[in-house]
Amino acid sequence: MTATDRSIELINAAAQAAADKLAHDIIAYDVSDVLSITDAFLLASAPNDRQVKSIVDEIEERLNKELGAKPVRREGDREARWVLLDYVDIVVHVQHSEERVFYALERLWKDCPEIELPEDAKATRGKAAAHAEATAGEAEGASN
């Protein structure tokens, strides 16, 4: 079994919305063969809590406006370290960069097929590492 056309449509819209709000390392997996509760996961991250919230809000607004989809559940909003949007067909995980590294969801789902995403979303790969390097360089320069 593979993800439905509707799931792919939702994933692509969510990925584009995340990319538009400067999310890092956007990736999606077709988990339909291993999970019966959803077709696909979208993972994205951001370097701070405010940006996590901004990405989540944009995804939710875009999916509602463009595709008439509303999440049945939204979790993790208060801390904005890991926000989960459950659309039944897809589940969106937007994590603070530290949580993304710690929980490493990619390791859990690496055997599942990756879903092709819009170019803007693919261009975000490696942004978290680049941001971490730049931030470390700025901190090092400030301490000298």
C-alpha cells in the first residue's frame, strides 16, 4: 500500500508552507506500509520556538485555506519545542532543532520510502547544520 493522492497533496502543501516560513531540513516519508493510522509523516525543524510556532501556524492556515483540511489534533503548542499536527492522512512534526537531533525521527523511518517534495522544500536540506555553524561562529567571534 502506498500513500493516497490526497496524502501526497497534503504533504506537498505542508512542505511548501514550511519552506515559505524558512523551516530547516524538510523531509517526508510514506509510512503507509508500516502504520495503519496514517499514510505519511512530514518532518521539519527551526532554530527557535517562535519560528516553530510560525511554521506550524502557516501549515495549518495553508492546508485549511487551499485544501479544506483541519487537524484533528494539535499537540505541543505551549512549549513549541515539538508541535504535532494530526490530519489523519498525514502527521506533521515541526521540531526545535535540538529536539530534532535528540529524537532523530529520520532514523526510525529511514526504511520507509521518501516522498518527493517541492523544490523549495528540498532546498532546506542541511540548513540546520549551516545555521548551527553560523551561530557557533558568531558566538565565538563575540567572545574574542
